[in-house]
Amino acid sequence: MGEFDNKEREEVFSKKVRAGKRTYFFDVKATRSGDYYLTLTESKKRLEDGVFVKHKIFLYKEDFEKFAEGLNETVDCIKNHQEVIEKRYEYSENQEGNGAKGIDDFSF
């Protein structure tokens, strides 16, 4: 079974978002049965030793609506109580760092 383990998480689509000291990865993967799911990964370099630390969330399609609802509600709460100024990150790579447009639109 060992050599087929990678097939369980076949990558379908990947999007990398750089935001200051962090990089976020949005990856669509497929299970063996062909169902898609999303992994959200935050990667940040640890100052002490330069090692990249990653935190990962798995989000399954049956949870998209509830997840988006919760995310929108919490983002709206912050925006309603504090001014949110989007940072603009300048990168030469394909204009990746243009900031998050439509940050409160997380429809799946």
C-alpha cells in the first residue's frame, strides 16, 4: 500500500499567497474516490533557527458553506469594530502581492 499513499492526496490545484512574513497555500486535493477537499496551510519562518513552521487545516466540501459563513461573520466583526487597512505587498513574481481584493467575499 505504501507506494500508492500519494494517490490518496493527489494535488488538483494550488494557489500561493504571500502576505508579509507569512505565506498561505490553498491546495485542492483529491481522495482515492475522486472527492475534492481543500487544505489551507500557513507557513512562517521561525526567527530563532530559520525553520519554516507550517500549520494546516483540512476543509471538506460539505463544510464549505458553514466555514465561509463563520469566516465572513468574524471578518465583519473585526471590520465593524476596528479600521482594517489592507497592506500592499510588492513582489516581482507575477504581481502576486496585490493584497486581498474582496476580502469579505469567501463564497465557495
